[in-house]
Amino acid sequence: MLDISLIVLSAGESNRFMAKAKKQWLRSCDKPLWLSTANMLASNYAFKDIIIAANSDDLRYMYKFCDYKIIKGGTTRQNSLINALQYIQSEYVLVSDAARCAVPNALTQRILEEAESADIIVPYLPAADTIVYEEKTINRDKVKLIQTPQLSKTKVLKSALSSGGDFTDESSAVSAYGGSVKYILGDTKAEKLTFKNAGNSPLLFIAPPSKETFTGIGFDAHAYESGKPMYLGGVKIEESYGLKAHSDGDAVIHALIDALLGAAGAGDIGEWFPDTNMRYKDINSVKLLENIVQFLTRVGFEIVHCDITVIAQKPKISPFKDAMSKKLAHILNISASHVNVKATTTENMGFTGREEGIAVQAAATLKYYDWTADENINR
């Protein structure tokens, strides 16, 4: 058996495909596309190592999904590959893109069987249409549409990439370096998921997302502080005191953030916005919530509903509940009817009853973004 490692490139994937979730985070059943791609390729061979190069913003969350080695990618595909190759010691390396989510096993096996015949083995598709380049028609029989995965001799690929130049794939680098290239017929199913309305979208060949829903709970409490503005649910409460905190102290938003992160299995607010970081000193908590909503959307979730209970003897919350619901609904991109804000007291018991501070409980429900229902996607 040949000594081969696998690299899956998930970092740097553009989102030209759609406006919502990043394409590598579309769900096939309950698995994000980058993981489905890695599992698909991993099932085809006993690779020495499996490395996934990821976007730095996704790293912490991706660690929760698998035991593969996940490393920080670069701003370009080439930089991500160079970073990943630092961890490869095997004689050969198979490199693919996370967006190649439906590579047939037969194609992978044909590539691996040719390992010793050239410095790099490259699948391609012939051009079916007339090709015009710089206003001149060229012979389409001489045109090759290059695909991945590509299998390289590791030393050759490392040398080729370190020799300088900008390359969009491994074969371009190896060819420019003077290495030998062998082209083999690819497969239309191995097309890269790139453009919306693609007639032969790879999404045709993967499972739709799971219909599961996910619920998280959050809690926050803050003491009162004289002379500080008070914000709850993004709404300013006109009082002579606010909430003592590193940020603006918006306990409603803080509890809601923890509920959202809990539903996604993505940690807690302290991990995301530590109170030891001066970047968050006195920050408007709306900005923190917006950050979390962007993250949830990016990794393939939709927010369904949230329920919030404010526990306080003072101030009186009832006059502000509707404003909070509407403000939060706007940030969460859901209907105000799906944001419920309640208020209660503890009948003068405990720290809230002694009017020393405020406590908030929140619950939130998420579901996977259903790309099968997106009219911009032709399945």
C-alpha cells in the first residue's frame, strides 16, 4: 500500500453560490459539507494523515465535529495548501476541495492507481462547447477542464509551491516547476460547487439537510451601577442606574447569546467575548449579538424562535417588552412573533428582590438552513 496523506481545503472558499450559509457548511443530513467531503474521500483509502485547512473564523467550531487534524488555512487556496503541507510527511498527498462534495469512489481509485506514473495525477473533463479566447476560437479538443482531487509526489509539490508564482491548483504549480503531469478522465459528478443555478449541481448527489431542531438555554445576571446607562434587549431604559459589566451590561442579549450558542453547540459568551479583552470594554451588546447571528448563518443555521424571561424587582419591564421583541427580531432576522419577552419578580426574595440587580433566562431554537427550499438552487 502506498504512503499517501489527504488534504481537504475548506478555507478560502468563496460564497458566490448563495447569500446565506457558506457552501462548505451546507448540511448533508446532519454533517456540514466539508466533513461529508472528508469522510467520503477518507472511506476510499487508508490515508496516513488527513488534514483539513479551515477558515480561521471556523476553526474553534470545526474542532467539535471530528477527529481529523484541522489547521488554519490562508487567505488563498495556495496559502492554505502550503500551510497544510507542513504537516505532511508521506510520499504522496491527495488534495481536494471541500466543495468537491460528490467525487465518485471510482474516480478516486483511478487517480490512486496512477500514483507512480507521474509527479502529479490530474483528473479533467473535455470541453463540450466552442471555446473563444481573446476573440479567437480555439480548438476545444486541446482544452482540459481541471478537477480535483489531484495526487502529487509530496516533495515535488512542496518544491513547486515554494519556487514562487501564483497557482490556482496543484497541477499548475507542478507543471511550472517542470514536473511530469498525467491527465486522466474525470467525472461530471466531481464538479465543484460554485455557481447557483448549476444544471448539474453536485447537490444532486448528496442528502438533504436533517429536519432536526436544536434548543439552547442561557442565563445572565448583573448588579446595578449608579450613573451608567441601562440597556436591555438593545433598548435604552430610562433610569438613573445601569448594569455593572465589562460591556454595556445588556443581560437580555447576553442570556440570548448563550442560548443561541448552546443550541449550536458553539460554546458560551465568555469564550467568544472574554471580559479580559479590552476590545469589548463598554461595547454595545447589539454588536455582539450581530456577530453571533452572522456566525450562525455562516455555519448553516436558521434561528426559529427565542423566549426570554427578565427577573427583576426594578425597573418595570412591561412598558419595554414590545420594543425589545421588535429590536431583537430585527437583529435575529425573524418575525417579532417569534421573539417572546416576559417579565417577573421574585416577590422581594433574593438579590433581585432586594433590588441589587437583575437576572435573565433565555431559550432559543435553531434549525439547519434548508438549501433544498432555496429557489436560487437548481437541484
